[in-house]
Amino acid sequence: MNHSGARPVPGGIKLRRGHLIVAAVVALIALLAAASLLYLAPLLALLDSHPSTAPAHGVPTPAAPPPPLTSSKPINILLLGSDNDQKFQGNAVLSQTMIVVSIDPAAHRVTLLSIPRDLWVAIPGHGSAKIDLAYAEGGAPLARAAVEQTFKIPIHYYAWIGLNGLVAVVDRLGGVDIDVLHPVLDDNYPNDFSSNGYGTERVYLAAGPQHLDGRHALQYVRSRHGDLLSDFGRSIRQQQLLLAMQQKMGGMDMVLELPAFARDLNGHVKTDLDLVRLTQFALFMRGLHSDDVRQAFLTPFMRDAHLADGQAILQADWPALDAYLHQLFGGNLYASKGRRLYLFTGTRVVALLKGAQVKDPALTPDGSRLAFSRLSGESAVIMLADASGQQAQAVTPASGPEGQLWAFGASFSTDGRHLVYLTDRGKLKSSPQNLQPNDLGVWTYDASTGASRQLVWPVPYSGGDSDPSYRPGTTTQLFYTTYLYGGQPLVPVARLTTMSLTTGVPIFLSPDGARNFEPAISPDGHFMAFVHATATEDDLYVMPLQASYLRESQPFPSDSAVLLQRGIVSQPVWSADGSTIAFMMLVKGSFDLFLLPVSTAGSIHAAGQPQVVTQGSYLDADSRLAWGP
């Protein structure tokens, strides 16, 4: 009998040790998994407890999907707070607090915008009412829709917190340090923590530095009976508490503390933030300094009013308010100064592309990509980059058989795949002894193939055409300025022009002898802003556009244009929602940036006064502006 298989061998010993090692690794992984589950359980329970955020019938869907925190786009969160004690049934609670928190990763900045609860607005599907009714009638989806519709601000996430939740968070932080702005005296403060939720109590908080626990912090931000500013004063105190909480969180390890916060908040918070995004935001907020937080209030744009039934409400000066909100949330506006590129986001200005000579920025409609002309010596190329100007690559040549080349005035198609621009590419070689025309023609670049082709051939010796752009929604209809000479004696003429790329036939939209230039098409493609030059001014006009133009007509379309702004105006551009036109205007020797609210409903007219964005900035008036979401 062969017993060799019963004898221990070195290989068998090694195999058993391997089993032990594997078993130990498996056990360690199991322990780590169990620990992770214990860590994540409170967070998962908190995040899984929110109700469905699908909009009800008749409620608009969210305006835009949330961008990643690594993008250059702001992320907006709607914070809601309610009195949800025993007096109320389920979710039928008014939102006593509404704050839009806008996180701008590119600028490393946060904006807090308080919305007064008594503001009279149109609530989708419910007529006109105070804005605090939206949450009571339709929960977070309707509150989100009301804010988006009223303020034209995309809301990507929401977070709702009840009274006890706020108290628990402040207590978990160990209280907050607040400089009480003025004494808080309230003989009729609602006793939220009584057995039935009814009744009142007297509250007194002395002015000056205070360390407040959760219950006293709630009293500070909720009381309004003793505040001369009423809800406005309460909005200021609410933002003050948020900043105090953010400062306390800055000294904590939020990754380790999140489960404890989740346990405290379970049942008191509803949100559509997922675990990954919640952790990202916590870490982002932890790295903020006081200068990185901007507080915004709507007080200057509100007035008290009363309905026929005696109900007190707030009414807004909407044109002025819209212009203010465009400064805060109106997206990214690019301009150049001294051939340096600058990004305007709200009231903050960021210099981009240090050391580069830049002209004519342009954005894709979604704001994700930037094009611009980069100048070097006696040539210029079109560059494509991300929204911050990084990862740039040239898509036009700096020189060719013709010699050195210019490329300016880029503009994107709606899908971002095509770029129309100006260049002297294809010109004939020229010398002092053999002068040849050197004019800018309109070309297009296809990002999917990398190919360029000429669309419009300029009038020789006119300098060429300018200001090209596709009509939004199509790549077969082009608008641009034709420069030529007309009249007797000959004088320089600038005529607004459209061309169907199907037929290749240019059609003038302004008369012979006119000086109309710098056309800017509204995002819906229905209107054109342009500059009309007189002997002393360059004025801003807006005119309606037909769906298409088959032949030249008289009177010319520009004859029906409406004057919106007198002065020396340059480079108009529309906001992404079509409600505002930005332009540069000469003031005391400096071209500065202005925003003009515009209405095209019924008739074309300015919906308010132009708002000054810069003063004494000396922007480049020959360089286009770009404005994206």
C-alpha cells in the first residue's frame, strides 16, 4: 500500500499558511465592511428617508441637471426651514426660511440669497400667493419650481430642516458664537416645544457677543415680533447663524462627524443630496474663509402692500431685482482689457490666461467650452479651451502659403460642434510692389472632423466682413456684418446681413448707406440687438427677426428696430435666458460694462435702467463679450 500521501510535505504546510493568510484577509475585509456599514448606516438612513422629488402633474421639471463639483458651473441648493411641530399635519407646512446657497467651485465662493416668505409670486398650478405656500402645497418639487420660475435660478438640490433638526445641529456643534445685532425681545414667541405646540413664551437675548445653544439659536433666527425690520431682519439673522455654523464646522473633521450629525437629523431633514455629493459639499464648505462667502438680500427691491382682504404681502420691483440677480447668478460673462481675458461672475472678477494676448471670447450655449483669439506678433489663431481657458488648443493656422494669418470673432453653433469665425486665410500673396486684397472672410470649423471651409467671400478692399454668428437652433442660417462702400461720394457702409447656407445667397437686413453692425441674436433666435452709428453716437437697437429671409424687402427689417440705449455702445450680447443685454459703453473716456433688462413680450422695450457693472475699467471695445450659463 502506498502511504506517501499521508506524510506531511513542505508544500502542504505552505498551502495551509496560504489558507490562513487568505482567511485573515477575508476577516479583515469583513471587519472593515462592517465598520463601514456602521459608519454609513446613519447617513444612508438619513438620505434614504426623503420622499420622492418627482414633480407632480403641472409642476415644471428642474431647470437643469446638477453639474459636477469639479466643473466651472455654480451649483445651487435651496435651503428650506419650517415650523413642523404638533400643530401641523405631515408635510403641509409653510417654508418660514428660504435661502438659495450657490456654490461656485471655480471662484471658490458661496453666495447666500435670502428669499422673503411673504413675497407675492406666481406659483405653478396654484395662481398667485406668498412664496412660502409652495412647499405646503407641493413639497420640495413645487418650492423648487416656484424659485426657478420666479428668479430664473436653476435649483439643483434642496434640503429641508425642521425645528428640532436645527436645534440638534447647533447642539452637536457645541453651540455657536454670534454677535447679536440688537436686543431680541419677544413677548409672543411661539412655544414650539410645549406638549401641544401651542402657546407662547417670553424671549430675551441681549445685544453683543453670545454663545447660543440650539434652542436659543432657534429663538434668535425665528423671532420677528420685536424686530423693526420684521422678516428682513430675520433673514439677516438666519444668514448670520449659517455663517456661525460654517465657522464651527471648519474646526471639525466632518468626515468623522457626519454619522453623528446624521443620527441627530434623522426624521428632521429631507434632501435629494446623495452621500457622495453631501461629503463633497461638507469638505468644500470646510475650506471656505469669511471672504469667500457673499451675503445677498432682496430688501432694496421690496415694498409693503396689502391685498383687498387685508393680507400683508411684499411686492418686488422686478426689473431692478432681475438686474441684481443677473449680477449674482447670471452666469459667466467674459470680456478683455488690454488684451487680457477676464471672467465676471456676479460681483467678482477673475483674470484668466496670464501672459496671453486675447480677443473675442465665445462660449458654447451650455457654457462648457470657450473659444478666443490668441494674438502673437502679426498673427492670431482661434483657440478652443474649457470654460476657465485651460487645456487650450489651436484650431486655425497661424500661417500658410499666403503668409501670416489673422483669425477673429469666433461664435459657436447651438450644439457646440461648429464654430464660425473671421480669417484672411486664402488671400493672395501681397507686396508693396504687387498689392492684393487682404480682407477678412467668414469661415466655419467643424469640431467633429477638424475641417474648415469658407462660407462668405468679402467685398475686395473693404477690410472684409465681421461679427458672424449662427442663428440659434440651426447651422444653415448665418448673420454677419457686410462692410463695403456706398453712396456718392463713396463712404464706408456697414449692413446687417443674413445668408442661407443652403442657397448661399446673402440678403441685406439694413439699407444701403446704413452703418449698422455688431449683430447679437437672442437665445431663442427671434430678436437681434445691434449697434447703429450716427454722426455723434453708436446707439443700441433691437429688432424682431423673421423665421427666414428669401429676398431683400423694403422697408428693411432694421427700419422697425427699437432704440434701447443712446451713447457710444459696443459689443452687445444676450444673457442665456434672453432677459438682459450686456454691452460696453463709453463713460468719461472708459469703456465700461453695463447690463440692461429687456422685455420682448408684446413690444420691445427696456424693462429697467442699465445697471453699471464696472467703472473706469477701460475694457477693449473692439473685442466681443461672451455670456453663458
